[in-house]
Amino acid sequence: MMTIKTIFLTPREEFDSAIITIQDGIAIYKVELIIQVYQQRGMSENEARDFFFFNCEGVYMGPYTPRYEYDSE
């Protein structure tokens, strides 16, 4: 029997509001809301996007790696 270990961005009190849903143990986040959190920490929009792409989107943490959804244009 496999144990599901959902991986969340931390600190959760800042990033949980960016969760769209959790499917099969995988947290799905809205990218634009994550970027807003980084901006509230003092980053410019470009800095926040670069930080997200390098430290979140481009990281594999195993089968429960969070997924990220963008607003459709």
C-alpha cells in the first residue's frame, strides 16, 4: 500500500491561498497567486517570476511534486 505524501509550498500560511485543488495527493497551484506572494515579500514582478521558475516550476520532488496552472489568455 502506497502512502500519499502531498508536497506543499512553504510557509503554508502564505501559499495555501494559491492552491486550486488537490488531486490524487498532488497540490495544484495558481501561478499568478504564487507570484503575488513573492511580490508581497518585496520582489519585483520579474524577480518573482524568475524565482518561481527556478525554485518551484523547474524542481522535481518525486511523484507528488506540485503542479502549476497559469491563467489562460
